Amino acid sequence: MAVKAAVRTKVRLDPDRIIAAGLELAARPGVSAISVRELGTMLGADPTAIYRHFRSKDDLMRALLDHILAGSLAEVDAGAPWDERLRQLAERTLVWAARYPAIAVESVVLTTHGPGELGAVELMLDAFREAGLSDDEIVRHYALLASHSLSGAAGIARARAEAPGEEDAWLDEPLIADPRRYPMIARYGARLSELRDVDLLMRGVEMITESARRAAASR
Amino acid sequence: MAVKAAVRTKVRLDPDRIIAAGLELAARPGVSAISVRELGTMLGADPTAIYRHFRSKDDLMRALLDHILAGSLAEVDAGAPWDERLRQLAERTLVWAARYPAIAVESVVLTTHGPGELGAVELMLDAFREAGLSDDEIVRHYALLASHSLSGAAGIARARAEAPGEEDAWLDEPLIADPRRYPMIARYGARLSELRDVDLLMRGVEMITESARRAAASR
DNA sequence: ACCTGAACACCGTTCAAGT
DNA sequence: ACCTGAACACCGTTCAAGT
């Protein structure tokens, strides 16, 4: 009759739809890793169809990671002074990492070569140039800030992935140690537990920009 | 006759033998991940026997990671001045990470709670205390240095795991980008490729100790 | 007390077959 | 041209059975 049978029709896939599904999956609370198979069922397609559009899962993960870098970059006020641009980029990256932990955990271990990454690198190099650094110092400060931001993103992603409710603490559990062998830990352990991860990482960013300011001043 | 049949006898396992096998496996060129099953065959035992001694693979990986932290720590000259102790600890950690990439890749994503980790934390806190920092600054500098070292270790491990021959470059491939959109990358790309990863990370360590010196001086 | 081995519930990926 | 589905070669982990 007029009722069309609910026949399983072929699904049309494309990279954008796959990326969108990947982001949605990664944002689901409790999801700490993306699997090609789960992505397939989310898309209503055979899991292996994804290999029509991405060479490998790593390739897909790179695309997803570049997406969150591009998203972070897009939220930076390009008219702000150099240190503020760096601050915003780092801060936005941490926020995006917390939103998509299953993607951000890869950030230390993957390199995207995509527009998001290139744009972020360009921003950082340019900011340190504007700060007035020498060529060598530009490169070194960039590298330090980049590795700091990426490891921060991965760390925050880990924390959010394994304890979706918990929130914010830099350490998963307080450090308990024999005060005789580890007097400093005994003394500062509580203080370490109080550290909020984002605050801590942003303090690191400040230390790096501060170092750049100093290096520029002594030229 | 006198020739005993090569009967498969039960194997005696213990945590130390498992750890030793894990280290050996991780040190094999081209091995980028440890698998319980491969560990089992290395030990001549059923893979699942490992679960008699470690609650889970994560538990085992934590023990292995703590082992490399303890090894790095043991190579630090405890009599050296504070900044030299920090330098040595960071440098040894990078060396051990390069030796056992399949273990070190976990460093950003795992926390061991073992003596290696505790000892390293104690050393860092104590060094920054000796530097003359305030309580807050001790904690912040420690956290920055720790995350820098661990992400450095993971990064180096990644590089060594995926390109066992290559060596040393911070970036896996030169950054190629349209000079119109990415003028800074076009200008500094070559210089970035020249960076040796260990040098770069050690420069980061210097920047952190330098920041500590400055903070102490202005008290 | 501790190792074995079958079994479970997963993975990423290839490739011939369909349409 | 692109999706399907069987198949391959793996995973980590549980648990009853052996000794």
C-alpha cells in the first residue's frame, strides 16, 4: 500500500558526516575511546564503510583532532595583544579538550597536519614575533607552549574520561606517603590536591609568556 | 631413556619476572605497545596467568611506568645543587622514555602511585623549596615541570615507537604550508625541523628553573 | 595456591561481492 | 562509485577446571 516497507537502504556517507558522528560520540559522557564499529552503527552504516573516506582510524582521529584545534583557534580574538591571544588559544584548547576527551587524549601522540594545527602554530609563532623575540627564542618559546598546551589537553581529557563526575582536580587521588621518607609530599600533598587543573595549566602559560617578555626586554 | 621428554611444565611467575619481561618487550625495536598475550608467550606461560599478579593490564602498566621513574630517579646525583638535580631528573626520564617507548607513551595518561613517582615528586618539591620559593610557587613550579617532563617523555616515546630509525627530530615531518596563509610557518618551518627533541625539552626545563630563580630573587 | 584453557565480548582492517 | 558482510588477526578479561 502507501506504506513503504522499512527496507534497509544504503546509507550515503561523507567525511563531514563521519566527523560529526565522531564528535557526537566523543562528547557522550563516559566515552573514553572512539571505535570504528560504534561509529558505524551511529551512522546506520556498516563500520567498514568509513574506510571509503579515511585511510585508517588514525587518519580519522587526526581529522577529529584537527577539528577541535580549528574550533579552539576560531574562538580566539585575533585583534587582542600577543599575550592575550596566546592565553585565549590555550584556554580554548583546554575547554574543547574537556568537551571531547576521547579525541583530546590523542593530542600528545598524534600530529594532524591540518588547518587547525597549522593555524594554531602560525598564531603562536606570530605572537612570539610580536613579543619581540629573536628567531631562536621564537621557535623555543613556541615549542614549549605547544607541548605544554597539548599535554595539558591530554591530561584534562584523561581526567574527564575516567571520572566524568569528579571535576577539575589535577590529581586523581590525594598523594598519601610516609612523612619520614617523603616529608615534602606530606607537607604539600593537601595543597596539590586543591589545585584545579585548568588554573594550573593556565599558570604555566603565564610563566611562558612572562619568560618571553623578559627575553624580549633583555635584547 | 635418560632424555627427559620436553613436557610443558607449569611455570612459576612472580611480579618481578613479569616486570622484567615487560621491560624487555618494551625495549624491542618496533614494539609500540605491550600486549598481555605476547607477554605470556615470552614468559612461557598462559597469558591469563599474569592476572594472578596484577589486577589488570593498567595495573601492570603502572608498575612498569613506576619502574622507569624509579630508574631515572636513581641516576640523579642527590648531592648536586637544586637546579642540577632537576635537570638530571628530567634528562634521565627522557633517556629512559626513549629506551622503553611502549611504556612511556602512557606517562601522560597514567598515574602510578608507586615509589618511583613519589620519589620524583619529592625531589622536585624539595628542589624548589631549596631554591627559596614560597609555598604556592613551589607547588606551581613543580606542577609545570612535572607535566612538561611527562609530556616530553610521551612525545619522545611516540617518536621512537613510530620511527625507530629516524631519530631525534621534534616534528615527524617538516611543516609544509602556503606562505600566503601561513607566513610564519613558511619562515620558521625549516628551523622547527632542525630542532632536536631532547634539546628542546631540556630548554623548557631551563626556562622553568630560570623562572624559579627569578621568583626566589624577587621575594 | 596458582597455572591452564576455553570462552566472551570486543578491536581495526582487507577484500570479494553486491548494487 | 560506494556500501555490505564475511573473514582475519588480533585485543583484555572472566571463570571453571585442573594440579
